Amino acid sequence: MTDVSADRPAGFQRRSLLRGAGVAAAGVSFQALSTRTAAAAPGKPAPGLGYGPLRPVRDQTTGLELLSLPRGFEYISYGWTNDVMDDGVPTPGSHDGMAAFRHGDKVHLVRNHERGAGAAFTAPAYNPAAGGGTTTLVFDPDAGRWLESYGSLGGTIRNCAGGPTPWNTWLTCEETFGTTAGVRHGYIFEVASEGKGNPVPYTAMGRFNHEAVAVDPATGYVYETEDRGDAALYRFVPAVPGDLSRGGRLEAMRIGAASYDTRRDGERSYGTVSWVPVEDVDPASDTVRYQAQAAGGAVFGRLEGAWYGNDRVYVISTDGGPARQGQVFELDPATDEFRVLYASPGADVLNAPDNMCVSPRGGLVLCEDGDGTEYVHGLSQDGEIFPFAANSADLRAGTAGKGVPAADYTGSEWAGSVFEPKNGNWLFLNIQSPGITFAITGPWRRGAL
């Protein structure tokens, strides 16, 4: 087994000392979180945390009460399933992961669609018989107005999450391992934040049941999650940082001297981890994690969202922890120090987190994909977890003319959380079914996000 954790490319510099000092302060606050949650008894968060109690709020597009939010917040929906996009194509459904990029005074969002086999909805398409892919949306944050949408990549399968890159592209991940019409799937693709994506898979980044990625801007390393019950956590070291098409090497995290199982761990520190190589990154069978674990790689529960922020990489396990209701891991990519930052004490506090992001103010946004009414939670730097939004999309009484079935969607998962990257005044989110995108704004600085 080879320890390659110290091998970091030249040419990338870490953030300034001033910014590092601010991050260090955030690290101290999150350390308080570990102490606090370890001592807390399971139960609902105390009232008064975050931004206050939730109440139904009407959508400024349809007039429907789709979300419950704290007082002072409002939102605009857009890009519903079957809404006709500006390229004349109906918006595909199953909205999932998403990222936001600034182009002048406009925001471009690249949005995943977790769809299976079927005709490709746009070009370019990797596989004409695959119905997943990405769409791109344009928003004016100053006017609070949606401007346009179009298909940007087609022909993929189950585009679940992914992650933004420091060079302003979106890495979209296929949550699958199999073949469709004789074409292999289970890869990562890259999509420009303006215009069209690249339909050529990055096979060197591994063929497995991908979920999300987070990119360290200091090195160009890409951290990859896997949605399996016995997952590994991967790191891709590119041959040329910033150009993933040039290949590189895939590695898996090792904790200690042998394969370690993290799946029932509560808040704890693992110290400094190392990384083991994965030799066969594009196998015919779903064996990448088995190769990793045979070489000493750690075992995780179902790994979901990932995000880079606060000079850290955050990773979600949706079913890990003592209560099997979710873990939030934190990696310092500069030192390879790793820990469980938070473990849900029960479903009434945090129920199966999935997608996530880090706010411009340092807090974590956690999207639920569990049972019952689904919530978006905030995790503050002071160790407070609180509900920020509830899915209130019960459309049985009508859909305001939208081309979706009239049904109760309050149990549909949240996905795609991301803030407007320049000023952080808008939070964008998706509800996967019936497939709706939201832009939410309000008094962010009043609370932890």
C-alpha cells in the first residue's frame, strides 16, 4: 500500500493569511459543535434558533404556497418540469444537484436531472438512449428575475449531484453503474457554466455509483463521493490541475493502518488520514470500492453531498451515525485531518441529509431526503442545527396551470442548494418532484446562513 497524501502539485497557492484567520475562527466554532452535540439528548431543535419559526409563503410566480420559510424570506419559482425552455424543449424532470456561477451581472446555474433510460433531451449527448443530463438557467440577481433556460448536456444516466470547479465549470456525476443500449455509464462529465457541456466522460476519475464532488482550489484535487452502503471516499489527483481531460490518478481514503468502518461513528476525530491508489478505475464490474478497501481504504455509509468551503471539504453520509440518520464529515485538505463534524441524534432533528452547500457566511446548508415532510436545515458555526425551509408543495388543489400532476409533493427531497456566488443574497434550491427550482432571498445576515 502506498501513502500518497503528501504529494501535492506546485503552482497552486493556499488562501491569504487574512482569509485563513477568518477560517480558523470558523474552525473553532465548529469544534464547539462537536462538544455540544455529543452531550445533547436526541430531540427537536429548540425554538428560536436560526431565523425563527417557519410559515407558509406564497410563490411570486404562481401564487401557490409551495414553501414554508422564516419571516422576511420570499422566493420565485422557475423551471418546472414540462415548462418549455428557450431552446423549445420541455424542461426535463427529476431536478437534482446544481451550482451557480457569476457572468457579469447575471447568475448562470447548471442543474442536474436524475433521469434514466430514454431519448436524450438535448445535444450534445453522450448516449442517444439515455434521458439524463443538465440544463442551464440564467437569473438576474439585481432584478430578482429569471431570464432563460436551455439544455446543456444530454445522453447521461441519473445525474444526481456533482460540484463546481474553481475554473467555473460544473462536474456532473452519474449515480449508476451499468450499460444502456450497449454504452457504459457511471462516469463524471464536465459542463461549461455558459453554453454546452462536454459529452466525453472522464474515465480516469472512476466508474462507480457517483454522487458528488468537491474541488480544492489550492491543488485542483477532486474529492468524490459514492452512493453505496459500503462506499469509499475518493480523491482524484489530476495530471494537470485545472484540466481534468488530461487524466490523473484515483485514490481512496485510508484511516489508520487497515480498512476502518466509519458507518456508526458519532462525532469524533480520526487524526491524519492517508490515501491508497485504485488501479483499475474503469472496470467492467462495480468493483472500485472493493479494490480500495482491499488496499486499506475506509468504509462509509451511503455518501451523498460534498462541498468545498471554509478551506475545508465537507462530505455527507445520508445513513451514517449512531442513529443511522446522517453524518457530516470534515476534511482539511491541507493537512489531511479528518473528523465527523456532526451526527444526527434522530430523524426529528435531521432526517437523512443529502445535497449540501456552504453559505458565504460559513454555515452549512443540509438538504433532507428522508421520510415525511422534507426540510432544509442550517448548521451554524455556533453549533446550532435548525430548520430553514419546509417543503409545503401540496398541489392536490391545483397546479396554477403547470404541466405536472396535481398531487402532494411535501415528501419529495430537496436538492441543488447553492448561493449566488458574489453577494450571497440568493439561495437556489430544487424540489426533485414534481421538479421545481426556487430562488430564495431575505435577511440572511440576521442568522447563521
